[in-house]
Amino acid sequence: MPKTPPRDETELAWRRLFGGRVRRVREEELKLNQQEMAARLGRNTGAWVSDIERGINGMDVYPFWRLCAVSNYPPDFFLDPQFNSRNVRTPATRVDWERLFPDEPARAAAHFEMDQVFRRHLS
């Protein structure tokens, strides 16, 4: 995929924010090098991850979807400049879902089951 320069300063700032969060998750949470991260996101070169992290390139929807699944962070973590909590993660276990919906066990169970289907599809 060719490198696409940002159209303006706003896009450049967004790419840098996004890339910085990708790097932080890759290094601090997942403990992966760029080549390993690329493989997890369905790419075959660490240079692609490097370009994302440095704000040179953006990311398509499917690798972004995989990034959220692999990192266990919601899309807003990567996209919203105001979202800065290091402790907010998407639910991954049955207990996580039960904590989210404490008064609705059937809803928690349904969300957990659907989440497992998506995770199997991504692996």
C-alpha cells in the first residue's frame, strides 16, 4: 500500500495521536515488536506498523478492527483525543460482561457468547 501524505495539520495530528497509542499498546501492553504486531493485524511487514506509529500512514478498517480485538481496547481509545484512561478495556471474560450488566445476567451471557464468536473469527 503506498504511503499517503496527510491532507492537512488536523489529519497529521490525528495520525500522530493514533500512531502513538498503537505504539504504546504494542510496546507496553502486548510486548510485541513491529513485525509481530504486523502479523497479528494480518500484514506481513513491520515497516507497515512503523509507518502507522509515526503518522506516515493511516489504517484501514479491517486491520483497525483486528487491532481493537488483539489489544482488547475499544475503538475510542485509539480515535478519541479525550479518551486517555489506561484502565478502560473492552470486556474479555464472562465476569467482565457480568460486571457490565450486573442486573441482567441473560444480557451479559449473550454479549459474552457473541464476543467469543467474534474472537474465534479473528484468530
